[in-house]
Amino acid sequence: MLITLWLRLGAFLGKTLLWLLGIGLLGWALSSAWFAWQHKGPVPDKEQVAPGEAAMTQDIIQTAIRIVDQHREGTRYLRDAHAKAHGCVMAEVQVPKDLPAPLRQGVFAEPGKTWQATIRLSNGNAYPQFDSLRDARGMAIKLLNVPGKQLLADRQSFGEQDFVMFNHPNFFVSDVAEYRQNVAAQADGKKAMAFFPSLDPRTWQIRHLFIALATLSPAPASPTQTTYFSVSPYKFGEANAKFRVAPDPDSCPTYTLPPQNQDLPNFLRSALNQQLSTDRVPACFVLQIQRQDPSKYMPIEDTSIEWKESDALFETVARIKVPAQDFDTPKLNLACDNQSFNPWFGIEAHRPIGGINRLRKAVYEAVSDYRHRRNAE
């Protein structure tokens, strides 16, 4: 009798699990269909400023400054994001001699041109932590001695073009309003509320939570072995485009990185140092663009949407070579920490566009000014 009871209970639980699985699959299919229906082309090819964006931006600036205050090291004020650098390295960015005419825009206008550049490789967290922890990884490129009028009035003497990227193709917030809610929750230590701001399921941002989880990925073996994306769009001449930097091992000598001790807190810096400084082997990348096709669902104002390669391919506009060098010294590391990278440091041909980029301009200026003033005291 007891055996019969257990068999019936097992059968009941089995059917229940199958029903739950079926309901889950049906829910996933319906939500996927709804998402595909809601997110399809065409889309505008011009910026559309949301109502109240300026006021929301001021709220975010105050939250970002609060994060900087919370995460300082002793008396030194760190960035509100990407606080920990693996190193700043010198690089050469060369435009291909056979670059097609439509891609000859801005700093890529002269085929065969080689730009000298500085590259900062980093973790994404606002507070320095062990490299083995799941995190975003960042790459910021600064081209030097770039002629032409700079986008920011107080940067006219700098002559630079920055490209700021991290290792995921889309962002875990859509726009400025969502960013304000998300960053405020995280600054208050209420991480769950970043994606579940209320008990109302209509406010839950489950898709964005999965994007955030995917962004917080395990560490690569080295900062030179991952791909970086601009996430947000930029002008590319008269077109709109996103940028990507991917490893290009075929353009460099064959190199196998010795196994690194990933229990060490700074093993990504060690890996970079091993390749460039100890083994004296350069690292190579390609710099690519993905031009917007407005007839496809490739929106400017929603950074949570990945522009699909099936809608627009990435096209190589430059090759990057990071030569062998000694970058890990106290003097260079201090200079690296004081160096500012900003997508708004550049020229009109590559002007950042979209709400998140407009937000970046205001927040980067305010936080950088605050951090540098505090560090100079």
C-alpha cells in the first residue's frame, strides 16, 4: 500500500513538473513573439530627446558623485565606473590602404594613415575588486594629435578622438529614465530593486537583468583576448554606426600566454605584463564599424537592443597594434589613473548620439571635474 502511495505521488509530481515546464515554455514563446513584434523596423535615423531628460540627468549626476564618494581609496577618489585599470598602453591605429570610399570618414578618411594612441584596459566595477570575480571588461582608445574642431569647447587644444567600449554588445538599460532608476537602486545598496523597482510585474525588467548577468562574465585569460563593443551609436560621417574591437591574432606573431594564477587579485594586469613586457610580444586588434540600416530594427535611443549582424555586418576601418612595452611602473600607472576617456572627446564626424551618450556627456564632465578637484586637494 505504501509503495502504491509513493508511485501515485511520484506520478502526480511528474505530471505537475511537466505542466509547469509546458507553461514556462509557452510563456517564453509568447514573450519572445511579443518582443519580436514590438521590436521590428523601421526606426528613426535621428535622435529623439525624451521629455524630462535634463532633470533626470541632474539626478544621475548627484548619484554618480555619491558613488565616487563611497568608493574612494583612502584620500584618492576613483572613477564612478571602470575604477580598476589593468594598464594604459601605447598603440598604433592604422587605416587600411585599400579602405573602401564609403568608409573613409573622420579619422579614417586617409587610407594608410597611422595614428598614435593610448589604450586603457579595465574592469567595469565602480570599486577595485579581484579580477577573478564576474565583471564587465573595458577598453578605451584615445587617438592622439587629431586635427579639427573638438566637440567640447574646453578641449580644443587636446586634439584627440576617444572610443569607449566594453565586452558586451548591448547595455542593461534602455534609456536615461531607466538608467536613473537602476543606478540609484545600486547606489543605495538595493541591487534587487535595480531590475524589480516595485511589486507590479509590469515594472520588472527581466530581459535587462539577463543582459546584466551576461555582461558580468568570467574573466578572460587576458585583456588582449576579448572583444569590446561601443554599445551606443555614433555618427560616422553622415551615417550612424556602432564600433567594435576584436582580437586579430593573424596580424601579430603567434603567441601562447602561459597559464596565469587566477587566484591573484590582479592576474589580468599580470597577463598583460607577461605578453608585452616579459615575453615582448605585441597584441593586435581590428577596429570595426556597424552602420545603421534604419529599415531594420537598429534603434538609436535604446541601448538594450543589440544591432544584429544579420541586419548589418561589421566592417574593418583600422587595425590596432599594441607593441611590446613596459607600462607597469608607478609613474605610468599614476598617469593612467589620471587619464580621462570620454566618447565626447573627439570630432564631429564621430559625435556620440542617443540618450545614453547625451547622459554620458553630462555625467562624465561632472564626475571627472569632481574627482580631479578632490584628488588635487
